[in-house]
Amino acid sequence: MFNTKTKHITKKTVEYTGHLIKSIFLVLVAYISIVTFWGYISQGDVFLANIATLSVGGFWAFFFGYFGWRLGQSLEQYFNSIRKKL
């Protein structure tokens, strides 16, 4: 009895969570679409140029930051291994 009740509760929780995630995604997509459309109406092509510039800049900043972090992590491991040998 306990096992079937637990499975039912788990199934319902997963269903509600899935619906919640879909709803949040829908609201997010609607918000981004509306803001982009409104910005284009009010500011014209300058708004879209700013979006493109910031998107490309964000892309590069993220990947350079990630690779910098990985490089720093590798250097830390290297220097720690040298220190342990001494």
C-alpha cells in the first residue's frame, strides 16, 4: 500500500513540475518576444544592433571566462603536484 501511494505521489509531483517548467518557459519566451518587439518599435535598428553586439560579446566573455577558469584549474593542479613532490 505504501509503495503504490508513494509512486502515485511521485508521478503527480513530476507531472506538476513538468507543467510548471513549461509554463515558466512560455512566460520567458513571451517576455523576450514582447520586449524585443517593443524595443524595435521604439528604437529601431539601433536596438537590434545593440542586442547583436551584446550577444556576441556575452558569448565570447562566457567562453573566455570558462577557458580561463579551466586553465587556472590546470595550473593549480600542476603546481600542487610539483609541491607534493618536493
